[in-house]
Amino acid sequence: DSGVTQTPKHLITATGQRVTLRCSPRSGDLSVYWYQQSLDQGLQFLIQYYNGEERAKGNILERFSAQQFPDLHSELNLSSLELGDSALYFCASSVGLAIGTDTQYFGPGTRLTVL
Amino acid sequence: ELKVEQNPLFLSMQEGKNYTIYCNYSTTSDRLYWYRQDPGKSLESLFVLLSNGAVKQEGRLMASLDTKARLSTLHITAAVHDLSATYFCAVAPGVRIQGAQKLVFGQGTRLTINP
């Protein structure tokens, strides 16, 4: 158990709908990262927050948005869902240091199925 | 743009044998990570390599980093069935900034160890 929690574990929804994925980082970690894992795209970085502020953006669609709250938990919002959004979404957290290892620890993931 | 390539992508081997997974990356980085993923599960951190010539070992797994060649290897010694999993290398691009460290992942190497 990495200490990173994600809810829900599974999500099944229809095209055009909107969903929210939630992540709580490990105690003491200030950085939260979101990744998408799919068979065709592999593991792709979406977005990162550090202490409430957006710090890096990857291949995140405009239909997707995220935020990190004062208690450091984060939410990833996916809207106007398409079949191709079906994937495993991981949240990871790290301390956010500029030195040392700053290993990212991954949560269990949310499996999203869009029908 | 940083590209990370692993090879082989699929590896089937017998217990007791040795093998190496290779990870090449295209731009300068001083941080390379190895993760393990079991089917349907999250990613587990194995090693963090921070400097040229770094070598880390844990049980039957040993990872090394050559920053000049932009190459990392994950060597498996006397493989056992429990090591069957998908192994990912991941590289943090560019200069490290506090609170900003996305990871670019390789495609993953699916390792199957047969009794």
C-alpha cells in the first residue's frame, strides 16, 4: 500500500457524461500527479499540482480539468466523455523536492469505462 | 521532446535464467526510475537512479544508469516466477524545479517467467 488513495475504484458511464475522480496524497506529500494508462497510448502524464498550484501540464485534453484543494487532495474532472477516454487513471504523489529522489508513489487507480 | 524507449517489449524466459531490459532516453536527465506493475494493479517503485554510474540492487534485480549514453538497464538474475510483471522505466526531463517533476514513461516490458 503506497499511502495514496483514489476513489472510485471503478466507474462505468455513458458517452457525453461528466465524472470526477478523487485522489488523496500520502501524508506529507505536496505534489499530486495525474496519469492516464491505456493500451494504445501507454502511460501518459496529464497534469501536476504542487501545494495547490498547477505546475506542469502534459497531454491533457481541454475536456479534462483538475484542481488541488487546500487539504491537498486533488480531483480530476472529465467531461463530454468519449469512448476513447476509457482507461486507467492513476494519481501519484511526492514530497515535491528539488533535490534527492522525490519518488512518485502511485495510487491504486480508477478504471473508467465509457459505453 | 523527451522520448523513452524500452526493449524488449515482451520477454518470456525460464526460471533460473538471466536477462536484461534496456531503457534509452533522448534528452538529458539526472533522474531515472524503474517501476513494476502487476496485471490490473498500480505501479510499485523499484529503483531511483540519480547519477552517472549509479547502481542499485534489490534481490534478483539490479538497475544501472549511464547518463552519457542515456541508457539504463534492469538486470534480472536467476529469474523466479514471482518476478513476472510489466516493468517500466521513467525519466524526469530537464532541470529539476521544486514542485515540478513530471515523468515520461517507456512503453513497458512485459516479463513472463515460466517454471
